[in-house]
Amino acid sequence: MRISDVRAVYPRWRGLPAGAWQSHFWQIVVEVRTDTGEVGLGYGGGGRPAVEIVGSHFRELLSGRVIESADDIREAWDLLYLKSLPYGRKGIPIMALSGVDLALWDLLAKSEGRPVYDLLGGLEKRSVRAYASTREFERERDAGFTAVKFSHLWEGANGGYDDAVRAAARAREVFGSEALVMVDCYMSWDSVVTAEMSRLLAPYGLYWFEDVLTPDDLPGMAALKPVAAPVLLAGGEHEFTHHGFGDVARAGALDVWQPDVTWCGGLTAALRVVELAERTGVKVTPHRGGEVWGLHLVAATGCEDLAETHPDRWREDAAVLWMDEPRAVDGRIAPADRPGFGVTLNEEML
């Protein structure tokens, strides 16, 4: 197959309810067309600026390239990364590259009539344990989840500690002693808060604290690992490419890496991150890993048997961009046995 066109579209996210998580993540759709008529679809980040990068620079670089194997995709990734280095390496250009890369994997898998996970060597996990990112504890327990993550943004000592304790206690009460319970701090804690939270939340046996500091403070996170133990420190959704995670590895900053496949450089970069993690002895649980883009990676590689889901996405029809996405059943989720990533684009949102 020879690439004939590459384009990106920023969906109509305006119809989402206020505060919905997609409203500020700037997700884009990427489409790669070929001379054979095959079309690959991908999902990236970066909003309208990323659309411009895909439709201009990346389109020029990819036009006429042949895609016949996974090696061809990796070579295309390396080319786009190299040529965008002067303005890239992290942030919006890599989010744009993520969408292109995922579209290429979708394209290749569809051309062979195989799921993407089959191109990665097949399923290591027939299904993956799902966790719900929510504070609707009873609802998700009743839906079959046995793992949950609640968010806690630090807004000061006046009530901040109490809120975290109440949430952790309630989650443990609802889900029971065997469930996994995590907390997402979204870069709002500091070393003092993390130390105190470690003490206060110890009775509830949390599995990890996520994004306690900003991704720029790798030494700070490394210093907090023994403070938080036995709770693990997780993070990485705002890190980019295997080069960025190499810095994380050298700093010894995290126990659990959470690359976002639609932001970190796509599946090609995520596979390299997983390989690095295996050499380093670190766990990998991709951010939003229950969405198809990460789910194929989790199910086909040595990632942890754990995939993040946002069940509210399944209850808001107006926000459905990718139809036929797998949903968690009895607390587990599995990629569909369909060509490519196995989803259909909702054209009405474009």
C-alpha cells in the first residue's frame, strides 16, 4: 500500500457536558488513505494545532510512502520524530504523531484482516481487569468492578486531608478488602502532603498514588517513593516517547508507568516504553488503557492486567466518537476480534 493522503479533524467536542474529561484533552481523529482504498483511523491529542501539523508537515513527509509491515510503521515514526525535532520532542507535535501512528497500525491490520493485537504477537490476556475512575463507588461495584480509582485535587489542609480519608474509607467499605483502590492526585500534592497522606491513608491499603508531583520533578518523585511505600507511585500520562521514559527510568522516579497511547507517540512509542520497562523492572498500566488504543497494547504485551475505564463515557451517547468500543463486563474488558482497532468512527461528530 502506498499512502495517498493524510488528514486530521478536531471533533465537535462542544456538545459535551461542562467538565467532561474530553473537553480539555483536545483529542483529534487522524485518517490515512492509500492507493489501494484502505483507510486507517487513529486517535491523537493536541487539538487544532495538532490538526495543522498532521495536515501539513506530516502529510508532506508521508505522502507516497509504502506501508507493508510493522517495520515500515516504525520507520515512518522515526522519520516524523526526526523531522519534527526542531519544534517537537514533547507536547503537541508528539500528540499529533500519536494519531498518525495509530492510524498506520489500524491501516496495516485492516489490510491483513487482523486485529491490531495480532500484529503485536497475539493476545497474552483474553480479557483485562478493568478499574473504574470514579467516585460512584456503589454503582461501579454493582456493575462488577473490583478495582477503583478516585481523584483528589489538593486545595489546602482545611478539608483536603479529611476528604481523601473519607473517599478512601468509603471505597474500601464498598469494594471490600480484596479490591484495588487507587487515588489520582493530578499533580496537586507536594512532598509534605504526600508524606501526610501516606500516614493517614495507610489503614485503607491503597495500591498507588498517581501523579503526586509534576512530571518535571523527577528527583522529587524518586525521593518520595520510600516515603509512600508500600503504596506505589504511578505516573507518566504527561510524558512523551521512550526517550522521556528513559529519563524517568534513570531517575528511578516511579513504580508504575502510565503512558497514554494517544499522546506519548502512539503504539510504536508505547511498545518501546514497554520494552524499556521490562528491562528496568517497572510496571506499565497505560493511562485510559481501557480505550481500544491502549487496550490492544495491554492485552498483547507484558503490561499489568489492569485497564483504566471511565464508565461515564458509556452513559453519555452524545460523547460517543468511536462506536463499537468494548465495555467492561463483570469487571473485565477485552479487545474485539475485528480488523484494526475494531471501532467505527461516528461521522456526526466531525
